[in-house]
Amino acid sequence: MSEPKSRFKSSLTASIIGGLLALVLSTIFLPKAMVWYFEPPVNPGCSCAASIERAFDLFRGIQLASLFIGAIFGFLLALRWTKKSGPKNDACTPS
């Protein structure tokens, strides 16, 4: 007889899955949004290093934020939809 998974363990698993899913989605869709938003300087002699560095800093920050938001969202969803475990009945009860 196997014991049912605890709510915390289920929530932790959902938290990890939610965080990784949000990270993957932000990795897929964020570069296109950044290309649309950031416009590099148009002068031919101008260096784009500062603009690119700022864009990558924003990219990393949004990925980190999406990881945490996805983890929190997955944790809360799992807490909401997992069943509460009832009181353990280890002692013998009279019939």
C-alpha cells in the first residue's frame, strides 16, 4: 500500500514545472518582443554595445522574473487543487 503524495510535495513539483514552463515560454517569445521594442542606433560609426548590453540585461531580468512568477503560480495552483489529507488514524479504534 503506497502513501498518497503530500500536498507540499505535489505543490513543490508543480512549482518546479510551472517555473520551468514560464522560463521556456519567455525564452521562446521574449526575443521577438525585444527586437520589436529595442531599436539600435542608425549611425554607421556608432557602437551598439551599450544598447545590446541593456537589452540582454532586460532579457535576463525578465527571464528570472518569469521563473519566479511561474513557480509561485504552479505552487498556488497545486495547493488549490490537491486534496487535503485527513487526520491519520494510527490508533486502533473500537468497532
